[in-house]
Amino acid sequence: MVAVAAAASTAVAIALLAWASLRRERAARPSERERTTVEGLDVTLAQFWAVVLGVAGLTYLVLFAVTGLTTVSAVPSLVVASLPRAYYARKRAKRLDSVQEAWPDGLRDLLSSVRSGASLPSAIESLASFGPEPLREALQGFGVYARGLGVTRALEMVKDDLADATSDRVIEVLILAHERGGTVVPQILSDLADATTRDLWTLEQVRSDALEQKINSRVVFILPWFVLVAMTAQPGAFREFYGTPAGVAVVVAGGVLSLLGVLIASRLGRGPAEPRVYGGKA
């Protein structure tokens, strides 16, 4: 009972440490943090923190039950605490990727509607109702906003919601096409569809080239800790050593070096983020 109580107490401490670490990150980058956990996702901040604390505490209890060692259980628990943020960030990235990939087809739909005689605002409303699924979600409020605030302001609101460089470019050109009007609109839409398609091909190539390096860096980080847990799962010399101050020092040093390596590998493997040149108002 004493061991269980100690494990539970340490699990709470690990969870609180993970919470404090992520809080500091949120304070340093508030806009990115809000987008990661709320924007475009069916999750609240309370739910997010509940998941973080839950997985950290549960991981610690499971590893402590296997190894009986506080330090060996603590480092993997801190790493697992970062997984919910990565999950929600990836989920939002997939949503934005689907919107990016849908723009070429959506722009060609707009071009067909304009060539058949529809105005650009009407064509965008039609796209919001009958276009590719990702664009329907992104443009679902356009019709209401356009009637109440005007087409330009409605497009700006869509742009602010997506917060994506590719969508920024597309929407800025749509705003320009709406303001220019006339016979130039089909040509603008045609050029924009071709340019967006080329941009997406380039982006996909960059991501494919970086995928192998990302996978390798994750495996190199996880494998030593998996081996460590396996070695200390049974009573013996390994468990006894890692229960001593020298063993704790080895685990702490290894954890620091592993985290540092992951940060460096992630930094080097991260593709250059395209700045939102058109992130402000039109």
C-alpha cells in the first residue's frame, strides 16, 4: 500500500510538472497554442489538460508497476505527456492539408461557375454548398457573412479562421478578383488554380523527403527507453543499479540528452514554415 501511495503521489507530481511545462510553452507562443488545442477541433482547453494529466499519470503508474523505479518511470511519462499536444497539432495540420489540397479543384469549380455567367460571390456560395468537402467546412459561414458584412470582409473572416499561408494567397486573390471584376476574373482564377497546384506538388515532395528522417529520429529516441524498461522489469542487477543514486543520475542524464537529441532532430527535420505574408487585412 505504501508503494502504491508513493507511486500515485509521484504520478500526480509528474503530471503537474508536465502541465507546468506546457503552460510555459503556451505563454511563450499563445497564438500557436490556442490553434493547436481549440481552433478547428472539437476539444476544449479543459479537455486537453485532462488528457495530458491523465496519460502522464497513467503511464507513470503502469511503468512503476512494471519496474518499481521512480526515475525510470518518470522520464517516459513526461514524454507521453507531450503526445496529446502532438496529436491535436497533427489533427489540425491534416485539416489544413485537406483544405490546401482541395483548393485547385475548388478554384476550377469557381472558374466553371464564372464562365457560365455566375458572379464570383455566387460562385463562392455554390462552392460552400456543393464543392469539395474540406472547402464546404471552411466556407460554411461565407453566405451569411457576405450578406451581413460584405464579400471582402467575409473572405477575410474565412482567411483568419484557416490561418494558413496557402489559403491566405488564394483568398487574397479572390478578394482582388472580386474588387476588379469584369472579364479579368476567369483569367485570374485560371492562373491561381495552376499556381496553387504547382505549390502543392512542391510541398508534397518536401514532406516526402523529410518523412524517413522523422521516423528514424523517433525510433532512435524510443528504443533505448524501451530496452531500459525491459531490463528493469524483473528483479536483478539492473533494477538494483537503477535504484541507486548512480543509476538515477544515469537515467536523468540519459533523459536530458535524449530530449535534447529529439529537439535537435525535430528542428533539423522541420520543413521551412511559409510565412503568412497576407495574414493581415486586405
